[in-house]
Amino acid sequence: MRMRKVLGAIGIAAVGGLIGVTAPMGMSPAVAQAAATPQPLASLDGSWLVVPRRTPGSVAIGGIPRSFVLSSDGRTVTGEFRFNGWVYPIANMVARPDGFAFDLTGKPPFVKMRAKLSAGGRFLDVWIGDEVVGVAPFLARRVTPAELATVERDAPRPDNMTKLPLPALHDVGVKNLAPTPPMGWNSWNVFREAVDDAAVRAMADRLVATGLRDAGYRYVTIDDGWQGKRDAAGVLHPNAKFPDMKGLVDYIHARGLKVGIYSSPGPVTCTGYIGSHGHEKQDAKTYAAWGVDLLKYDWCSASNIYDTKTEMQAQYQKMGDALAETGRAIVYSLCQYGLFDVGSWGNRVGGHLWRTGGDSIEGDLWHAIDFRFDHNGNAAHAGPSAWNDADMMLVGIDGLTPEEYRTHYTLWTMAASPIILGNDLRTMTPATKALVANREVIAIDQDPLGIQGRRVSQDGKTEIWTKRLADGSTAVALFNRGDAPAAMTVRWGGAVGVAQPKMLRDVWRGADLPVRPSYTTTVPRHGAILLRAF
Ligand code: GLA
């Protein structure tokens, strides 16, 4: 949480988002291998615009430009980093054999940065953060002051950048709009800011054609990157990638699917698009007029303004009230990374689901999955229209083994987490499809009782979880978090608290198993076995 909190405090995770990279721990090898002669400080003089780089997900259209403006006096360099509408003065610039090191100051004053000139001084490779908070690399291009001024003039401008009056807390009164954990697809993990109208339509089509809609995946959510500018009346319009939002929503609805959209209680989203701060009612009305069915509301830059639990609750409540006032049934998905025991107040602000941690897609993917075994939110808070959200799925995105994908899906299922796919459905392999379309597994996630399963025994790196289901049966998952295969045994009537069943299913295989006083199997490394005991 420390990492997320510190990065979140300035929205630095969004720097990674902007350029479509994952943030590795530790300093980049490029920094370590740089030339041994320090580059002159004066070579940093000028304006630098942060630009997209490398991955398709890095296309920034419609966001707020980020830039450095630097000037040297021969001995040191001063200037500022303009980030999402905020300005961070630069201090303590030093030239080192491996580039430059400096600090960002301002609120919150914490950020260490490194930089190195590349391509003959035309680019600046920048690393934000340090070994403690994590390092995110990004790229800036040398521009003329006139060029920067033009980009900034044409860009969206956040308003309401300071604290606004907060309402007294009350109970918004949540409607049962999500009786089982929401299932669907979200654009972030695969498209990031590159998401556009055509991509979303294609995903809706694929949900239908692959049968996934009929397996339960109903919400198509457009995450960050759709927003454009507010007009003179304050109404927010989509950017050029979404020429007809109402038309897009109608297209998705016509296919028997629902539509989700994304915003922030801060003035700016995590990736530098316009947020809803001070425009909650107006934005809720816009979403309702388009026909939106779900809002993911992401804390992001609100952390630059608000600090306390009460402030956070009030900010989420504002939008909860605004959504209720529209009269439209809109599922409200809170995204504040599990801070302040959100499950204990999520329903009061009108929320139906809430994230329990940071982004799974950042950093080492197996580590991100493994982390969720111990950070699943409080199971006691879970139930119909009150879901602990373990974050979007990584299934079908490179980086995990088939066993790890199965473990990931099994854990989310046992935890009654929303299952929101994050992969490109156009290029989904038969193996990925088989994994995410397994109806017996989905039935356990979607069980109407809405109980979040719990770990009932643990032995080193192996653990057993159980989840009671509406028909009186129990789902039993055997997990091996270790790096080698492990023999595991479930003794019926023993510590796992499940009596010897009359019938036993291997749920992933869809096969009945013989019933004996105990069940023993070998679970692969990072693997999972899912049983249903009747
Ligand atoms: C945060 C959220 C992600 C995604 C991005 C978009 O990092 O946790 O799920 O919505 O913002 O900028």
C-alpha cells in the first residue's frame, strides 16, 4: 500500500499509464550503463514535452500535456514539471556520471527523479520515483517554447483544482443493482489511452460472437481516455476518438450488453483527462443521457486535494447522490485502491463494488495475483451489491502461465470478485476463451448467496479456501502459491469445515470424482484445483 499511496499522491502511477509501460522495481539498466562523463547541466535548458512512446497503449489524445520547463545559470538548473494541471518546482539538480538527479517539490513534496539526454539531446529519458516507491520511466521531447505554448493552449484545462465545500455524510441508500458480482470487459488493461469507438464496438461484437455475453459478461466499460473538454456551460464532451457517445452506447445496448464509463472525483483522472470535481451532477446527467449503466470512479488527483477518510467519503457520496438523482439505474464502482477500509462505508455512499488494492497490471503479474491472496478486502463486507473488487482480469494478457491464469480466475471466483476481462477479445486464443467461459466456474463466482470465500487452512505455500453456495453445496479451492508442485489433501469433516460430500466435482475439468474420506491431489506450482462438494 505504501507504494500505491505514495505514487497515488501525485498520480505518478499515471505517468506509467501515459506512456504505457509497467514500472519495474529498481533503477533502469539504461541509467546504470550511461556514459561516465557527466552531461553539462546547460544541456537541459529549454522546454520538454512528455510524449507517447513505444506501446500502442501509449497514444495520448485529449489528455492534459505534461512538460518540463528548465533553465540553467551555469551552476544549477531550476524550473518546473507541469503535470495534470499542477506545477511542481524542481530542486537540487545535480549532474552525475549516469545522468541527472533532481527532486520535485510542492504538494506533496516527495518525488525523486532521474533523467538522461538521448538522441543527441533531442529527447530526455526520465525516471520518476526511486527504489523504495518504484520507478516509472517516460520520455520527453525537446520542443520550442512556442510549440509548448500551442499544445497547452489547445489542451483541456482542469478547473476546480482546490478544495470545495463538502456535504455532511449521510446514507445514499444503495439500490440492489448488482445482486451478483458484475461481469464484463474493460478497456484499460489492453488499450489504455488508445481506446476508441471502433475498439469498443469490436469488443461488444466479440462478446456476443464468442458466447461470452451469454456466459454472463454484460458490462462493456470505457475506462480512462474518452474525455475531451468542457464547453462554456461546463458540460463534458468526449474527445475525437469518440465522435458519437450516444450512438456508441446505443450500439452496445442493441447487442444486449450494458455500458460502463470512467471518471474521477478529482479535477483530473490518473492519466491526465478531465475529471468530475465540482461537476458531479452535471456529469452524472450526461452519463444518464447517454444511457450509461455503470460508473467507475477513480480517486486519482483527488489525493492532491483531499486527505482524510471523511473527505474521501464525502467526495464519493457527492457522485453517489448525483447518480441517484438522475433516476437511471447506474452501478457505482469505487476505485480508491482499498483505502480507509472502504468496504465498511462503500454502500453508504451508494457504491456497489470497490477495489481492494492497486492495479494488477502494473509490475510483476504473478506477484500482483499472489498479493491478492492476502489482500482481498474484508469478506464480512461482501454480499449482493457490495463486492470487494480484486481488479480487472489479466487472463489472456501475456505474462502469466496457463496455470497462473487458472489460479487467478479461481481466486477471483472464490473471492466473489467482479470478473471484468481486460484482454483483447479479437485475438483471444481458444485456451483463454475456454478458461473465461467455463460456466461451472462462473456459477461459483455468480452464486446468488453472494458469500465471499475464505481461506480455511494454510500449510507453507499451500492453502485451502471454501465458499458456501446457495444450493447447500460448497466450493473448495486448493491453491499452491509455491514454486514447486505440491501434494495437497482435503480431509472431509476436518479443519476445512466441510462434511464428506455425497458427490464431488472437479469444476475446471467438469468431471465427477470418486468420494472418499479425503481427497488428495498434486497441485502444480502457482496452480489451483477447484472442487464443488455436494
Ligand atoms: C488507475 C486505475 C486503473 C485505471 C487507470 C486509468 O490506475 O486503478 O484501473 O482506471 O487509473 O488511468
